[in-house]
Amino acid sequence: MPVGLQPEELRRIDGLVASRRRLKRREALFHNGEKFESLFAIRTGTFKTCVASEDGRDQVTGFQMAGEILGLDGIVSDQYNCDAVALEDAEVCVIPFGSIETLSREVPALQRHIHQIMSREIVRDHGVMLLLGSMRAEERLAVFLLNLVQRLHARGFSRSELLLRMSREEIGSYLGLKLETVSRTLSKFAEDGVLDVQQRHLRILDAQALQRMVNP
Amino acid sequence: MPVGLQPEELRRIDGLVASRRRLKRREALFHNGEKFESLFAIRTGTFKTCVASEDGRDQVTGFQMAGEILGLDGIVSDQYNCDAVALEDAEVCVIPFGSIETLSREVPALQRHIHQIMSREIVRDHGVMLLLGSMRAEERLAVFLLNLVQRLHARGFSRSELLLRMSREEIGSYLGLKLETVSRTLSKFAEDGVLDVQQRHLRILDAQALQRMVNP
DNA sequence: CGGGCCATTGACATCCATCAAAGCGTGTGG
DNA sequence: CCACACGCTTTGATGGATGTCAATGGCCCG
């Protein structure tokens, strides 16, 4: 949440949270087509969002963790335009969008914050397009892992150790690769001494080598 | 712009336009890293937006035409996060973002409109991710052409004829393909009687066939 | 009218997908 | 609490779609 607010403003922003909701692993927070009413702020847990084409293919569009916002895609058409699914037991704050709009008319810092959140998502998406459009499998995975560990580190976790909450298939969907390619590439990183891979437990042994794959 | 406004509100929204700016083909409206101050509404002409990775690769993230908004990616960090370049001579309205924020606190319909524009961009980006992550070259190109012609049709142009403002390389960058693949795929569509291709002049001969490539 | 950019086309290489099989973990129910 | 089954992951063999390199040709703009 934004900084530099009056206590009074802060109190009102806190008041936006209408309720909390707990989800179990694999439970959907919302589905594509469902009526849009609220944004959700993740308190704990990890989510994935996915879109599907009419012929059944689907694509993971992102992985979200504590502090990040879900539901922005619903604003435009008054219905959610993707599925959001918990990858582990999770808890979210439910924030009715109408209340956000009302309060952000009175609290410029909140208004600014909302705009920034949406803009940040747009910039992130453009980065993913760059990845999907022009990188090779190893680079994609390196970018993915570095991004993940950086976000985890910002939340107080290790800079080098991580527990993947998503399957190889979900990673592959996000990165535009098949699950076998994800698995093979992880194995290659392990062979090269860049990673230690124990199922979903990863340990980054040579962060600079990963960096170099992105920035050769 | 939104509908159902009071004349007074409409007048004030019109007043947001600080100036207009004309651009020549290949001229940049803004560059990555430049200070963000305004959004731009396209009056005439076509633009591309592109992002670049540090090692020089770049990726076209979209093609924009009359009525669409450029610059949303700049909000988050107070500087533009992509390049926007005119693909033909063009004219835009310059809309200072500060004024938008101020006025949208007083005019809920404007506030809502801004939110929808940003949300629409997010949804569009997710669609592109689906395309880049899971479609084959022919499907990508079919989706691209159908989208383009639909947007042109909404602006009063033909439902079947179009003049590409972008090169094969730019299309390829957008679709995650090499220019040769774009060219070959267009040639194949022509052989199959789906398209007539005369350099950048395209004519869709069998729209249903294109549709079926997307939705098999 | 000419030069340079853009597009087309061919031959070949490469990366990743596909198909297949086996191993490992996890969690679930008896 | 243990055992089994299922899902997830790994790994191998093979093929196909697209990238790469190269040469030619056409169009547009200056």
C-alpha cells in the first residue's frame, strides 16, 4: 500500500477490505466469465492466473504472491477475463471495486496507487511478451527463476533457495514451453552446476551464470 | 470517449487536451526512459510500441490506431517503458496525466473510463501471451489479420481489404516469428486461396477459412 | 530514374515438441 | 501406520516447425 498517508486516510483505505477469504490448494478465487465486483489482495499463498482459447488450449498468464493484486482484468467488461487458482492454501482480502473508485476520488494517493498497479501489470505483461516472443528455452527459464527468487527475497525469503508452488506443466504454460522441455532444461542447469534441483526444491548455486544467460 | 455524460462534463474532458502533435512516419512519440507526463490519444495514423531487452533484442508489443491510447506503461515509474513510433504520418492529442487524475476525481464516468482503458490493455496483453505461448505460425498470423481487419472495420474501412502499415519484420516481432516465416505463411495463405497478397495490400478472400485456423 | 529497403523463395540447421516408458513422491484410504 | 496408486517428473528417441543463411527480385521514395 502507498506510503506518506495521513492516519485518517490510512484508516479509510484499511476500511476498503470488505472481508477475507480463505482458499484451499487448487480452489479458484474466480473464474473467467464470472461477474466482476472486487479486486483481491493476496495476504498469503500463491496463485496462478490463466486464460483459455475457445478450442481448449490454455495459457498461464502469471503467478502471484503475497501483496499482489488479482482481478484487474475484470474491470473492463464487468466480468473476470481469466481464472485465478490458488497453488497452495491461501488467504485474500476482498476489496469491492466500487468502494475503491469512490474512495480514490477523495484520496489522491490511493488513486495514484491504483493507476500504478495497473500500469505495473501492463509493463510486466510486455516483459512476458518479450520473453515469449524472442527468448530461447534456457533464457526463459533463467528469467523466470531470477524473477521468482527476487520476488521471494523481497518477501524475506532466501535469495538462493526456493520451493516451487507450481508444476512443470504450469511453468511450461507460462513460458510457452512443454513440460518436458522445462524438466530437461532444469536438468541441464543442474548438470552445469547452476542449480540444485530436488523436485520442486531448487537451490541457485551460480546466480551469475543465470544472469549471464539472460544478458549474454 | 465515454457516453452518457453531461454537456458540462464533456466540455471539461475535451479541455484535457493540452495540445496536438503531428508526427512523420518513423518518428517516435516517446522513447523508453523518457519522463512520463502525458497520455496520447491517436487522432490519425498508426503506431507500434516496442520494448527492448538489454542485449538488444526487441519486441513489438502492439500496433495502435485511431482512438487508442498510448503511454499507459509510463504511469508506474514516471517514465515511459517502451518506444512508440509512428508507422505513417500521424496526429495525436496530448493529455497531461495530472489533469486526467484531477478531473477523474470529479467526474466518475471519466474515472471509470480510465480504469477500463487500462484493464482492456491488460486483457489484450493476456490474449497476446496466449498467442505467443501456444499458437503455431499460421494461427498467429490468422489471429493477427482478423484482429486488424476487425479494428479497421470498426473505423469504417473494408471488412476484407487492408493496407499493412508495418513491415514483415515488425509483424514477425509482434507475433514471435521471423520475417521469413511471416512472408512464407502469407504466401501459403495466398496459395490456399485465403488471401490475396500484393506486398502490403492484402485482401481476405475466405474469412471463414481464417476463422477456422483459429478455431479448428 | 536509380538505389536501397523490403519482400520472396530456397536449402539447410536447430530447437523444441511429441511419443513413450520408467522412476519417484505424495497423499490417501484401508 | 503402512501400502498402494496416482500424478508428477525425468529421460530417451525421433520428427517437425521454424530459424538461419543466402540470393534474387520488386517497389517506393528520393
